[in-house]
Amino acid sequence: MYSIVGSGFGLYGYLPAIIKLHGNQSVVLPEKYRKKLLDRKELSEFDKDILWVKDSNDALAKTTELIIATPPHIQYNIVKKIINETNIRSLVLEKPIAPTVEMSDDLLDFLDMHKVNYVIGYSFCYLNLQTKFDSIIRANQDIYWSWEFMAHHFSMNLRNWKRFHDSGGGVLRFYGIHMIAFLSTLGYNNVISSVLQEANPKEPYTWKASISGDGLPTCHLMVNCKSSKDVFDIGNAKFGKIVSSKDPFNLISDDFGQLDRRVFMLTKTLNKDLYREYKISSVYKSINNLWKEFERVTKVVNTN
């Protein structure tokens, strides 16, 4: 049985995914989450499918698999606490798993030491981009990958953790990490350059980077999370744009009605079928090592 810590994306993302995969009574939640669920029309239908209990301790006592969808610093502390104080040994974590790459290294080592099964929600690994990249890599020409949009925290002028680099937010740690994870699984490991642009200290909004790997063409990355345009393009000189969309999640064809479009990807995460042929902890270690290398070479430019 699953439980969830986090009443935001945990409820509107992971909850429908669990129920669609495993049916009713597959989720146990503390009563304090019930009002938030009932206040959202697209989620209220799931009320009957949930085993509601008094509080978080009761939920954890009945749980075999726990999903944590909280800010990174809270996630880090929760993992340390629940592994030492409960019998839970299977986790679903959100990215970044901690505010910094060093804390993420520590958490991955902790999970391995305690023999915990876990998966991390690196969404781009579930977008079916693999076949697109296989064809474009064979052309052996530089690849250009652009992602532009207006982040909610900028459009609404919210000063939440997703805005701040030191909290695990910002354009690199919260958005660019998706690209890093995906490219790591393809064998990219040589960071050529990485530049963050910010108008205010520790609030980076544009990331430009280049990366290569053995036998792989250089891939140039650009993410702008404070853009007036909506762009998600991948291409090279030979093929032009092999992917051209307003955003990455438009690439998802499955129709989940009024639910969040990412529910489809979360069902794949929960299935734990990604990289089945590999030791999954080593995959995540490689992703973290590549993130560490990007952080090491990154230069910051103030645009004011």
C-alpha cells in the first residue's frame, strides 16, 4: 500500500497515478489531506478510493511504499527520519532529491547503505525521447536543445523554493536537471561549458551549456524559465527540428481528461520499469555525478 507525503503534486500528480495502476484502497492518507482533495473537482472522485486515517503516523504504519513530494530540504530530512524510525523500504522521490548535489550524494549513499528501493521522478526519461535522440546522434552533428517558458513563480512573483538556486530551485537545479538526467542515460559525461544568468542573486532564470560524450555529438542546451515564448525544440543542421512543441508535456499522447498531463509519466515511474536491465542505484549515481560536474564548471552572469 502507498502513502504520500506532500499535499501538492503528491495529490494532483501521484495520487491519480497510483489509483489508475493499482485500484481503490491502494492509498492510505492522513485525514488532513482530505479537504485539499475534495476542493479539487478533478480529484474529488478519488475520495472513495482512499483509506483515510487519523494522522501521518497512522498512515506510515500501514504503508509499504512511500511517495515524497515536498521541497528538497524537507524530502532530505524526511528520508533520514522515516528510514530510521519506520519499516518502509521502498520510496518514490522527487527531483532534485536534495537542495545541493553534495546533499544528494549523501542521501543516495544513505539509501544504498540501508538497502532501500527507490525511484526518482526524472520526467524526461519517460517522454519517449530515446528514439528521437538515437536517430539524431547517428548524424554525428551538433545537437541543439531549447526549452523556454514562463515559470509560475515568475509569472505570479512567488518567492517559493523553486525560484532559488540554494533551495534546489532555479533554472538548473529544478528544470535543467531533467535534461541532465536524460543525457546521462545516453552516455553524455563531458561538460564543456555551463553558464547561469540571473538578474537577482541566487535566482537564475537562464541556463546555457554544452556537453559531449564518447562517440556522441556535442549537445548544446538552453533553458529559459522567464521567457515570453513557449518552446521545446530539439534538432541539428541535417534534420532540422526533430522535436518542436510548446512544452515537453505536449509530447504525451495519453488522455487523462482533466488530470495533470504528467500523470501518464508518473504511472511509468511507479511501475519501476525504467532501466530494468541496469542496477538502478548506479544509474542515479551517474546522473548525480553529471549534475556535480555541471555545478563544478558553471559560471554565473548577472544581467543587470
